[in-house]
Amino acid sequence: MFFIKDPIKFPDFIHSQKRDPFTGKQEADNVWDFWAHAPEATHQITWLMGDRGIPASYRHMNGYGSHTYQWTNEAGEAFFVKYHFKTNQGIRSLSADQAAELVGKDANSHQTDLLQAIERGVNPSWTLYVQVMPAAEAADYRFNPFDLTKVWPHSDYPLQRVGRLVLDRNPDNVFAEVEQAAFSPNNFVPGIGPSPDKMLQGRLFAYADAHRYRLGVNHTQLPVNAPKATVAENYGRDGAMATRNGSRYDKNYEPNSYQGPAQTDAALSAPLAIHGWTGTHEAPAHTKDDDFFQAGELYRLMSEDEKKRLVANIAGGLSQVSREDVIEKNLAHFAAADADYGKRVREAVEALRD
């Protein structure tokens, strides 16, 4: 899940979590003030401040696609899917005290661990699973299935195994193979496409646009980003840092009378149904579209020790906030998720502020 479900909030969310323009460091006032005005973040905060918010290493954490994507089979039937990369090394996490000690010794501890493990031949792997929802079930599901602040219960849509991801070598040049990598969710292959997930739709153009600014208009020609199996021809030519020469007879316009890319008219994915007016659009209301019920479910799944660590982590940050109204708004969110949850956080914050 994520902290927000509307892409228009993304720049403000990032500004609130990053370095303050005046102090040059992350400020609890900014972090918690944004969350005070974003009740939909309560679920993600509960995850972040819990045990899995401080993984012991990259190798010992899961990865999630978060967004909902669309898969289309050969018959043209559409399904909505979510991706889950489950670590085969097992989940391992650190307490706040353990993390502080580790980072004090090696601020790059996760990078060190991954580098050394692969160099030793201990190649970490993740099993890829997907949850699959027939497209026809989305409209009547009990909450908006495209809401990025929520997860699909496995009891409704069980995990189905797809394959395995293995990291079996370290990059020879971190800048060339990592810093210049340009991942974007709009890099689709036939059969996979977007869904009505508003955050995904915002990222479809925003990430590619960021890469064009960061790496240049021809970043897809860099070896780390260029396709390996096939080369999709296009009419793009030249520009800064262009590395593709082509033929002297290649044309940079279409249609033309010469050789060039051919129009296939093949559909990449099933079309999405569009209803209602264009412009501002709110998804239809479902029975459980509130911002708190899944945060409460997550809290109630935790053991007593996990709850204590969660509350301590939240209180450690929230107690540093200078405005009482901001603290109260956040406390109200935790209480709305679960009465015991809110009570414990309030008591912990008050104890630290006395």
C-alpha cells in the first residue's frame, strides 16, 4: 500500500518527508502535519512504523507492485492483478535500537550486505506471486480495488505462483548499471496494461518524464535501458546523447514510401470502460471505502510485542511535533483504526512529552 491515493498529492507528500528548506533536515513537524491532513495514510503508517518498516537487509524483505495492473489473455478477457515478490530468505527485521547501532557502524549496511552476499555466491531470490481479480468483479467489490492505500485480502484473491527473481551478479559499474537505470511503469509488454488506479495513471507519465529530465531524451538507448531480446523500431532520430546511428536511408517521419516501422493494430491490453463526465472524478462509493479499517485489521493481527514496538516507534516521532492540534489529529486517526491502538499511542506520546 502507499500513503496517498491521489497523484495530485504526490509532490506535497514528498516535500513533507524530505529535508526542510530552512533547516536542511527532515522535520517531525512537516512529516506529521502532512499525515494529520491525510487520514488515508494511516494504513501505511501502521506498516512503516511496525517491525517490517526496518528490514534487516534487502535480502530479507518482500517487494510489492502496490498498484493494480491489467492482464489480458489471448481470448481478450481482462483481469486486474497485484504483484507480490516474496523473499526466499525469510523476513527479518530490526528494532529501532538495533538499526541505530547498525547504521552507526555502517550507514550503507544494506548495500554492503547485498554486495557481499552475491560476491560469496549466496544469490538472493524472490518468488513472484500475483493476485488475480476478474475485471467484472471490480465494480461490486467491498472497497475500491484500485485504491493504493488498501490491500486485497488473500482470502478473497489467493496468491498464485508465477516464477522466481534471482540476483546472481553485482554490477561492474554502479553508475552505468544502477544510477542510469530508468524504470517506469509505462514500459508495458503486450497483455499487460494499466488499470483505473489513479496513482498508477499519474506515474505512467511522471516517471518517464523525470527520466527524460534526469538522463536525457535518449535514455532508452543506454545499454542498461535498451531492450535485449527485440528492438522496437521508431521514427525517433538524433537529439542529445543519441547513440543509435541507423541507416542513411532511414526516414524520420511517417507515413513514407520507404522502409520503416509497420503499424500492427495489435491491442496491448483490453480497453478500459469509461463512464461519466470527464474532468474531476470520484470513484463510486463502496461499503468499506473508509481510511481506517485496514489499518485496524493490521494492528489487530500483531502480537503484543509487535504492538509495543509499533506504538513506541510512532510515539518517538509524534512526540517531537510542536503543535498540539497536529498531534491530536494524528491520534484521532489511530483511534479511528482501533480504540486500543489510539489509546496506547496517546499514552506513549504523553509520557514522552511530560
